[in-house]
Amino acid sequence: MRDVTGRLMLLDTASLYFRAYFGVPDSVKAPDGTPVNAVRGLLDFIDRLVRDHRPDHLVACMDADWRPHWRVELIPSYKAHRVAEEHATGPDEEEVPDTLSPQVPVIEAVLDAVGIARVGVPGYEADDVIGTFTAEAKGPVDIVTGDRDLYQLVDDARGVRVLYPLKGVGTLQLTDEAWLRGKYGVDGSGYADLALLRGDPSDGLPGVPGIGEKTAAKLLAEFGDLAGIMAAVEDRGSKLTPTQRRRLDEARPYLAVAPKVVRVAHDVPLPDVTTAVPRTPRDPAELEALAARWGLGGSLERLLTTLAA
């Protein structure tokens, strides 16, 4: 990286291969009978995304640590319900369907052989890698994810938008600030405050009891941001109801640490990688072997044709 001036597409890779796994039948198998539905589904996704949006740069962002210790230290419940096995050293093991786990190394090997930049950084989630690439990009950015947390990066002035798959990747919700304001009453920078106030059971974030999405949006519209809301808690003349004031006051310990947990990092030490969309495979011999071993057939051929165009 560092001279990304054209359109950059950032893939939240795990989010996409989970969708591929559940969206493509597990009857899609390698010659030896191993399911490769996530592998082929992801290749089809990338083919469609490149064809439809024509990025100049493409990065498959990975979870080197899907539940970073520094986030868990601040909020112990963070993603706790998804832990399959805890490890004293190294990342905890995430609960993943039995027939998906073996496909992940295949996905990684195929992306590497094709020449699509694949970036994961120890101690960080893919979201943080995406946040840092976005912060450093000099041109427009398309973030492809099924994770609404990344709405916080939407920035019309910089041309940063989220492409959220509704059905496969053929139907994408193009998320810009106008869409966010219509749906949630906030812009990109306000989305993280909204998310931490209302909480998110899927990430193990408790939120402020009694403050749901609509109330959070109203408070942000009235007071601007989390700091403004907490200033209103101190100001007895503010328009907070007594119940809201009490709930927010009681939630101070959570609200003191939640912003660091919910907001994606923008300062991840990214490796120096070539992000340009590859026109020809990086390792044709390895790719041929992988295609034969895993029966990647038309999915891989279509992607290579699209990349070369």
C-alpha cells in the first residue's frame, strides 16, 4: 500500500465467506467430496463485485484476531457467546460450522495464488484493517461487508461508502450518509455512538438499559454526540428526562470504555502490500493445482476472466 489513489475496494472477507457458506448449497464439493461451497461462493462474489464496480485496488481484509484481548479487557462480554475455545496465548477459537473451517485455508491459498492482496494484522479484527486502509486512502473507497458496524466509516466528502449485501452480492444496499440519516438519523461519524448506546447482542455489547435505537438517535440529534449527551447528564437544565439521566449516569463505567471497543482502529500497522487489482495470476502453477484439487471450475475461470478484462 501506500499510494492508493484510484477506487479502493475493501472486502470484509469473513463476513462474505460466511454468507457464501450459508447461501451456496453444501452439495458443491471438491472431487474428493469435501464441501467447497464457501470457496466457490466467495470467488463468485468477488467476480461480481469487480465486474459491477471496477475497483482499481482490491484488498481481502482478514480477522487475524476476531476477538482482540484489548477489547475484551474493556468489555469482557465482547463476542463471548461466540467463543468455542479460549486460549491463554493467541486468539480464542471462534465457533464456526464444521464444514466451513477446513475451507478457510483453501480460500486464503486461492486468493494468494490469484494475487489479490490479503491482509490480517495480529491483535486486530478485519474491521480495524478496513478502518486503517480507509483512513490512508487518497481516493474513493467501497467497503463490502455484511457487518453494520462499518457504517461508522461512511463519509460522503471522502467518497467512502458501504456496499451491504442484501441477496448474494447481486443486490447491494449502497450505504451513504443520506441513507444513514434516513434509516438511523445519524451520519457515519454518529453511527458508532448510536451503536454503543443501543448495544448489540450479536457482539455482546450491553448498551445502556432502556436506551434503544430510536431513543439513541433522538439523543444524538438533540445533543450532537456521546460527549454532548454526557454533558447533558451533568446539566440539570437539559431536556433529558429524569429516567434517561439516571440510566445514562448509571451506565458511566460502560460508556467510558465502549467507544474504544466499538470504534474501529485507524492506526493498525499495515504491511506493505500491492493492492492493485491483479490482471494475471501471481502463481499460475499453484492456482492450477488448487483448481484441480478443489474443483474450482467455472467460479475461478470467471473471476480470472473478469480480472483480466
